Amino acid sequence: MRGQKVILDRDLAELYGVPTRRLNEQVKRNRSRFPADFMFPLKPKEAEILRSQFAISSSRHGGRRTTPYAFTEQGVAMLSSVLNSEQAVRVNIAIMRAFVKLREIIATHKELAEKIGELENKFQKHDSQIAAVFEAIRKLIEPTPLVKQEFGFKPPS
């Protein structure tokens, strides 16, 4: 969201095993610990997009009445000092490890794509077989689309 990897307050609250309002209360009581690059409220348009994407009920039907907050990696780390329970510490460690792993995967993928591009440029003048090898490698590193499998009874042909 807004070019950053974030976790929404309701998802964090669920992970920490506390109601969303409790998590937000603690954040508001410790507002100086959460500058704009750690946490930010969603704009009404962003919240509306989320509401329609995830079928969250509107405030007119008893749903959430406040704008959700989005927490960056640093904001998630800061939450461990605000929510001081055993579960909060365990969850925070797991979330931080997930962020680190995600960063490693992205960096590795980016480096691999750059190296393949360099090699491709270097050997572009050569044989069409080399070009075929590069194309095969490129297909291997690109995510494969999910293929829907047919299900149900099929009579023998």
C-alpha cells in the first residue's frame, strides 16, 4: 500500500489475539512511538477499496466505523513494546522473520533476473540455441499461473 509492504491493524490484532480496538487503543496511548513511516491511517478511498475487495461490512450494517491503520515493518516491531504479552512477543518474532525472508526472496529474484539479463546481452550475438536456453531459464523463474483442475465424474470415452 502506497508503495510499502504493510499489515493492517485488524490482521495484527487477530495474530496477537486481541480485539482491533484494543490494539488501536494501545497505539493511540503511545502515539509518539508510531511516526508516519511506522504506521498510517488509510485514506477513505483506500478503505473503500479494501471494503469492496474483502467484502467487509459497511458501518451502516454494524461493521467497522473507523479507518483502518496500516503498519510497516518498523511499526510491527514497535508494537512488541506496546503489546507486552507472551503471545505478542512470539507473534512479533514470527512476523519480523517473515519480513526478512520476504526481503531476501525479493533481493535474490531481482539479482538473478539482472544476471540473466547481463548474460543474455553478452551472448546475444551468438547461437539461437543460447537464446533458447535463456528463454527456458526465464520461464523457470517467472511465477507459473495456477491451472484449474477439472473435477467431477467423467464418463469413459
